[in-house]
Amino acid sequence: QVQLQQWGPGLVKPSQTLSLTCAVSGSDVASRTAAWTWIRQSPSRGLEWLGRTYYRSTWYYDYGTSMKGRMTIIPDTARNQFSLYVSSATPEDTAVYYCVRADCSGLVCYLDSWGQGSLVTVSS
Amino acid sequence: DIQMTQSPSSLSASVGDRVTISCRASQRIGTHLNWYQHEAGKAPKLLIYGASTLQSGVSSRFSGSGSETDFTLTISSLEAEDFATFYCQQSFSAPHTFGRGTKVDIK
């Protein structure tokens, strides 16, 4: 059974960097059939796909357009975890953030294992 | 980016009702379409993937259909635990965008 446990600061000041880390058990971040994804949820935007990293002989990265180059995902195979960094945070980044595994073993990818969620508030 | 448009944005229904939610993609995506249920305070839950495949452990009262640009989630007989927000998501090309959600509440 795949489990994801995430953590990070719940309060970030505007212009600072938001960071979260997600530890994975029951699967390998270097799996060639998974993608490691960050999603956020807010009342104004609903669910928003932020980005993902995945390994297929080399590491690949995809990021959502809304993040406009502010976002970085870093995998850590030694610790079997992956991290999210969002620079120049604004109050609009206030949301519940989820780390998620996407199963891409079949013809389609789908988000089947979710972390518990982390409320991050951007405020001075 | 592929835009996903859900309708309606909200609906009121009673236990036992049949509920249908629509999702339209801005371009053809084959059957790369997933449905999720989100209850407040919980992580979203995968219901349907590949447009029509029921995720293991999910009740058979949920079903999905459609292909290319038009998709439907149907709840055959609404139960009390189904009152939540439902989202479609395309996984055809990154970014894997979501619809804005359909909130189902009690009439």
C-alpha cells in the first residue's frame, strides 16, 4: 500500500519561498510507472494541478502554467521523497497542498495515492 | 493548456436521485479523463479513470462515459456520503488540468 506523508511550514511571509516535502512508502520515487505530483486546493480555484516529476531513465519535470516559473520539484531517491518549492509567494498561493502519486502503468495516468494535505497560509 | 469545463457548477439533489455531471475538454483527449470526489477536510478520492474504469473499492453506483471532448459522471442513486464536490481531470497532456468542480448538496 502506497503512503505519502507530507510536511512543511504552515505560514509563509509574502515574497518568501514556500516549501513542502513528501515522504513515500510502499513505492519508489524512481519507479518507471509513477509520477510524483503536487496539487493544491483553494475555495477560489478548486483543485489545481501544479506539477510533477517522474523517472524514465532520466528525470522529467512538468509544471503548470499558472506557476509562471516560480515552482521547482526536486526528487530525492536516497530518502525516497520529493519536495516542492514555490518562490516569491503571494497571498494567492494560500491553499491546501497535496503530494500525490500518479499511476501511469496503464494507458492513462491517474492520481491514486494522496498525502494528508498541508494548509499553507501566505501572510505577513 | 487543455481547458476542462464542468457543468453544472452546483446542484441540489435528494438521497436516491440519479445525478449526472458533464465535463467538456477544449481539445480531443481520447479517454484520458479521470473523476475525483472531494469532501471538505479530506484528500480527494479517485472514482473513475480512463473515462469509464471504476477504481478498485469504489461503489458501482458511480459510472463514467464519453470520449474525445465530452464526458459524463453518473451517480445512479445518490447516497448521503456522496454529497461532495466532484472534479474531472485530463491526463492527455501536461499540465493535467482539472475542471472547476461540481458541488452536490442536499436539496
